[in-house]
Amino acid sequence: KAGVTQTPRYLIKTRGQQVTLSCSPISGHRSVSWYQQTPGQGLQFLFEYFSETQRNKGNFPGRFSGRQFSNSRSEMNVSTLELGDSALYLCASSLGGLADTQYFGPGTRLTVL
Amino acid sequence: GENVGLHLPTLSVQEGDNSIINCAYSNSASDYFIWYKQESGKGPQFIIDIRSNMDKRQGQRVTVLLNKTVKHLSLQIAATQPGDSAVYFCAIYGETSGSRLTFGEGTQLTVNP
């Protein structure tokens, strides 16, 4: 069974731009969640989608948004990029949600210049 | 919400020794606890989990202990091997604490041959 895949793996943007990251979950998984990982703040929960609906949300500004498609693939968008948005963005999928085992992808490394 | 702390940011052990990594949490309503391993350049990998109705769970060479009285979680790795070198995170989930996964800061485990 293929694991969680994320594209692109690396991305360089400049301040003020926007970016879209993509996540393909494990086949059969309906929940996709997103996380930001930085050396200073560690791993922080962004949001979770299940069956195309956002079910849970972390404490991030509205510049961070996401969506999920009918095939469970998910995208995350960050608008008006700031230097502090440089991070590793991880997505994870699970069968039923955050109370189930999360399987993580390799992440997208975003650098904002 | 939930605050998750870790006792040691780094741990160095000799190959063959047992390793113990600790986490402390704040919300007594938390009900699902997970340990992840993250190797350099990869996403977190699930190791073992435990629900709040248990106090011990064993896997292959790993044991998780949950002490709800003092709100403490530990991961024990038996006969630690060089391949165990990684960053280890605890993650905590509770539906009454915001329905999100909260991660500890991580312990860098180094296994010396």
C-alpha cells in the first residue's frame, strides 16, 4: 500500500506570495490533517479535513487555509507569505480522524525569502 | 487546551542499553497518547499508542507507560540500536481539549556504538 505523498518536496517563495501544497493520503483514508514544524515551535496542528469538511482547526491565522477533494486528496494554501512561514509542512492521513493512528508524509520544505 | 512538556531535549545511550523518554501533559481529560519517531529528512513515523483506559502497552522492543495521576507518559526502548537514533515525539489527543493533536518538543536520541 502506498504511503502518504506530498508535493512538492521543496519550495522557495518570496514574501507576499502565496503557495499551495498538496497531499495524497493512503488509499481508503478519509481524514487528512496538516502540521507545521519549525525548530522554534516544534510540531503544530493546523487543521483536519474529513470527507471534504474541515472538522478541527489549530491556532493559525486565516492566511492558512485548506480543502479536501472527493478523492480525499487535500491541499493547503498560505497567502501573503511571511518570513516566519518558513517551515516543514507535514500532512498525515488516517481512517477516521485525529483519534486514529496518523500516518505522515515526508513533508514539504517551504523557504520564504 | 493542552500543554505537553518533555523532560530532556537530548538523550545519549550506548548500543544495547535501554532508553527511556518522557513526556508530561497538563490536561487530565486527554484520552489518546502516541509516540512518534522522526528521522532526519523524513516525516514522523508511528511507534506505539495507548488509550487513557490503559496504563501500559507493549510492542516490539518498545513499551509505553501512562501515569494519569501525575499526567506522565514514557517510552521505553529495550536493547537500543543505532537505527533507533532519531527524534522522538509524544502527541496527545483529547476531544474535550479542543480535538487536536498536541505534540511535545521532541527528544533527540543518539545511540553510540
